[in-house]
Amino acid sequence: MRYKKTYILLFILISCVFSLKAQKVEISGNSPEYAGQVLKFHSADNYINNWEVTLGECTVAPNGDFRVELNVTTTRLVYLYLGIFKARFIVEPGHSYIVSLPPRTDKEPAEEESPFFEEVTVYLYIESTKDKNGNIIPKEEELNMRIILFDEAYNPLYDQMAMDGMRKKVIKVDSTIQAFTTKHMHTENSYYKDYVKYRSGMLYYATQQIGVKYISKTFFSDQPLLYDNEAYMDLFNITYNNYFMYFGRTEEGKVIYDVVNTGKDFSGLKQLLQKDGTVPGDSLCELVILKNIYDEFYSDRFSRPALLTILESLIDQTRIEEHKKIGNQLRSKITRLLRGFAPPDFSLYNQDSTLVSLDTYKGKYIYLMFCTTQNYACFNQYELLKELYKTHGKWLQIVVISADDHFENMRNFRQKNDYQWDFLYIGNQPDILKEYDVRIYPTYYLIGPDGKLVMSPAPDASQNIEWVFYLELNNKGLWNEYIQKGWIEDKKRTDSRFELNLDRPN
């Protein structure tokens, strides 16, 4: 009988866990002006590098109706890109929302093409909300409305305290913040209570009178890590921003450069940081290390290979699955455009409507170009690529990822000019521009036969690119091999516009 009860209890526990994981969020509405548009609902999977995941998507029906279900296990911020807008709202597991989209305002062609364009952030209007039991939540009690009302009161106070701090004005910091927090802490919703708590921490920063140690001890020591609470992570990021650098300026912390750059010692780094007392506890210390590996990777203060080694050790040794996940995301982010690492993959349609990826071209060098068929700076490049393709097309695969507005424009342009290499349309993966850090057209990368980056970025086609390629092949002992295969003509091309001279000394 005892075993039977144990099995029943185990079944109940498993059912509860499954129920937690299986909770869904339903979002629906009616916006006829968006008919035919695909709505993609995103969320930040970690707030250290804002790793973005798509939680779900749906297509708006001809009459304007839309509905989508998202798998969500924690209360979190969700957003979608709608033309010039980035519409945001917070969802709670098991709840259902009827929403209204903002008036449709598409990007201008120049805004669409610019990698620097930033959307206007707006709150998504929520018409009604039901909890997991199907009960309608009064608007004044709904989480998003509470946060909007809180922010309306909070933002002016923050600005005033920041101004007073700049003027070195005497501020009754603790009493002011305590009174404000108490006034707005009138709910049992844990996300909202934490939101108010950690926004109040930002007020301490605004005064410029409180240091990192006080903030760390008050808001982070012996506190749960709230990975999906925007206010918590905002305060965390500003508190521990470049912490390695500031810690290294102290007498006890100056050895951090030896621990990282020479020792590449993850365990030693944890012990060093915890000894200071600012970041006690394994979980908080690991999150601080993750943040600072990302912060310092593109600085010149720490060795990149050493930081990567420590990151690998953290991923292997941590007992916290969330840290393992974040570590893998950071590793993917910081290595995606480094020489010797595989660049971001893609699945894009070419001019023949065939879906291709990087693996499609594996085995040859890939000269990858980002551009549009309407960009003036790209026009001359296409003609240079045409000459390059004639001479080296047997071993060098030229691929253009086109950020045109319409697939037909790209296909007609290629056909009209009789270009023989692949043009890929960006349509079904527009984020590829961010993943390849494309800030100007044209942008090039050279990828080796093994699928790893050789040049990042690579020179454009007007920069004596044949000589650059010759040096790459010759250094790897491939030039003669490619000649024997008939992939390269073994002759001096003094008449070349690229000024390639194979008689130059190695």
C-alpha cells in the first residue's frame, strides 16, 4: 500500500511539472489593416546580450482576425515588430489576451534598408485579459496596466533625482524611495512587486550617491536570480557593468588580469570575486562572470582566447541550467564572426526559389556579399564580381544576399544582367543582417571550404581581391593544387584590372 501511495504522489508531481511546462498564452485580436501580415512574437531569452527568440507567429486573416498560442513558463516581456513600431507587453503563463495593434505605419524604403534604423517602442493596447481560470481581470488590476501606471509616476521621479544628483543637491534618498515604493506596492503579483523593487534600485543610481557594493548587498546578495524580469536585469546590468575592469583597479583585485589572461582559470576567478564580498554565492558570481566575459570580449583589457576558455569551463562546470544556456548563447554570439569559427547559418531562397544554406556551398571558398540591387555602391561591385566569377568560379563560390524589398526585383535584376552566381533573398530571415553585423552596403565575408570564416570582414571586389585570394590559397598550399585541377589558369595576367601578378615573391 505504501508503494501505491508513492506512485500516486509521484504521478501528481509529474503532472504538476508537466502542467507548468505546458501552460500556454493565447493572444488574439482584430486589425484589418494588417491583413496578410505575419505577426512574430519575440522575447529576450537572456538580458545580457538580448538573445532574441521567437515564441510563436500567426498570419492576419483577410478580415483582420489573428490568434496565436505561445508556450511560456514564466511571466515575461513579449514584443513584435510592426513597421516602424516595436510593440511590447508582458504575458503571464495561462492567461489569454485580446489586443489591438497600433495603426499600421510601414517603414520607408530608406528605413527598411538602413541597418541603423531603430523602431519606436510602444505599449501594445490590451482590450481584455483572462486568467488561467477564464476569469476576466479588471483593467486596473491587469499587470501591464499596473506597470504602465507605475512607470508614469516613476519616470518623472527618476529624472528629478538624477537632476538633483548632478547638482550635488542634498537628497533624503532612503526615505524618498521608501515612501514611493510603499505607495505603489499594492498587489500580490510577484512580477510586479519585483519590478517595483528593482526599479527603486535604479533610483539609488540616479542620485550618484550610492556605490556598487551597497546596491549589490541590498538588491542581489541572497536574493533569487530573476532572469526574465526586465527591471531586475536592467539593475543587474548597470550594477555589474565592466565589473572586471573596476575590480582590477583595487589592490585585492589587480591579480584578476593574471587569473584571466595567464591562468585562464574559471574556479580561481570565482574564488577571487567572491573573496571581495560584492558578489557572494555561486549563482550570482557565475552570472556576473557571464556578463563580464561578454562586456570585455571586444575590449583590449583581456585576452579573447582566455575569456573563451573560461566561458567553456563555466558551461561545462555550472550546475545551473540557465547559466549553461546563457553561456552557449554568449559563445555563439561572440564567436559567430571570428576567424576560424563557423558563421551564422541561413536558409534563404535563391533566384530559382530553391531553399539554400551555407552547407549548400560547402567544399568551396565562399565570397559572401550583402547588398541590394538598388544600392549605388553595389553596382560597380556586381560588374567586378562578374569578371571574378569568369576566372575563379570553379573554386570560388560567389553568393549575394540581397536585402531588396521584393523577391521579383532581385530575380529580374540578376536575369537582366546575366549574372551566373546565386542571389539569395533575405525575406524569410531578415535578422541575418544583425547576425552578420551588416552596417553598410556592400559588406563581404570569405568562408573556407570547411565552413569557417577566413576573412571577417573581407575586402570588397575593388580592393585587389585576386591578390588577396592568391595569398590565402598560396599560404595553405592550395594554389598549385587548384592549378592541377584546372580550377585556376597558370599564367601571369598583367592585363587584369585586379593587377594580379603571380610572379610576386611568396
